[in-house]
Amino acid sequence: MSDSPFAGPPRSPQHKQCFECGAVLNLVDKSCWMCHAEQPLLGKLISATPIPPPMTANPWAKNGVIWLGIVVAVIVCYGVLRAGDYVLASVFLVFAVPTLAIVMLGSAVSRAAGRPWGTGTKVGVAAGTMLTTVIVCIVAAAVSVLVLFAMFIAMIQDCFRMLGGN
Ligand SMILES: [Zn+2]
């Protein structure tokens, strides 16, 4: 965790690239040191923060978050098992399994597509899945309560009909 993602300072000032041969030139160079082609004033600017540094810095942060998630999941799992509460255990499973499955499946699919998910995306998807599961659970609970209530009403009506028939 000691490695900051922003640890790489812009160690070199801005450079530009020769539009002929691609050699790296200083911003003020008027001609290429390699092919001697005359350079436009700004040329192709090479940004001071290219893409590789975040890519090499990220795995530490990403692994940290993933390990933190695993540790939290193990602790929660252990707590649920210790509690011996089957309702709690099934609720935990209902929430954890779809979330894990969707995050793992989604990141595998996007990695195969060449655009792997960042940690933020994974956390976002996990939160979204969790939220969806909560909503689905609430809706399912509401529907089942309504269905049970309707069955109960129907049963009572049947009882009254039977009583009335006799
Ligand atoms: Zn050149």
C-alpha cells in the first residue's frame, strides 16, 4: 500500500516526436537529430504522463483492494459460520454468490474483449449487483407476501363457501 499510484512524477519535461522517423526530440528542437527533418513548432507532443506508469502502478492498488475484499469476505464468512444462523448464512450466500459471479464473469469477459475492468469498475459493478439483489429480494418478498395473502384470502373464502353450502 506504500506505492502511490501517483508516485511517478513527470521526470522529464515535455518532448515531441519527429514526424518523419519518430525520434524523441526536445520541445525546442527545430530539426531532428536523427534524420535532420525540419520539425513543426510543436510537433507530436509526447505527454509527460504516458499510459504505462498507471498500468504498472495499478496492480499494487488493485491487488490490495482484491485482497482486502477477500479478507473481508473470509471474516464475514467466518462470522456467519460461527453464528450458526442458517438464515444469516443463506442471506450472505444470496448476496455474495451473484455479486462474485457477475464481477468475475464480467471482468473475464471484458478482459477477453481486450478492455479489462479497473478496480473502480469492479467495485461499482459489485455495488450495483448488491443493490440489484437487495431490490430483487424486496420485490420477491413483497410478491410472495401478496401471493400468500391472496392464497390465505382464497382459503378463507373457500371455508366460508363450504360452511355456507352445508
Ligand atoms: Zn527524424
